[in-house]
Amino acid sequence: MGKVAANMKIMPHSPEIDLDELQERLEASLPEGAQINGFERDDVAFGLVALLPTVIVADDAGGTEVVEDAFAEVEGVESVAVEDVGRI
């Protein structure tokens, strides 16, 4: 079983959310077997900044779905989107 790297886009509920704390909550919510290989930030508009983690997961049935579901449950997250996926 191989692994894939998924570039994701996490939109916070509002510009007032502490992105460092949100990043810590996202890391803590990762399901077993998944890992984050770094975060970037993207200025969206009107002070809103998206978090762009690169997540490494096993390439099996479901792929990034369990990570997407876990991230969507984190307090302060408005939306989760997978931007790009590639084998590593």
C-alpha cells in the first residue's frame, strides 16, 4: 500500500480566529496513520486567511476522506477542500 500527499485548504469561520491555535487543533484531530507535512497560509480576502496543510495518508479505500471529516469537526473550521492529490 502506497501513500499520497494531499494539499488541502482549510477556511476558518472568521478572520478573528487565532490561526496558530487552529493549526494545533487540526494536528490533534488527525486520524491514526495520517500526518501533516507542513502548513502554508493564503490571504483570501478582507483579513481572512486560509490554512493550507499538506497531509500524508495511506493510498487505500477512502483516501483523504477520514482526514477531511476529522478536520471538518474541528472548532473554528468553516470548510475543508482537497486542492490536489498525488502519489509519493
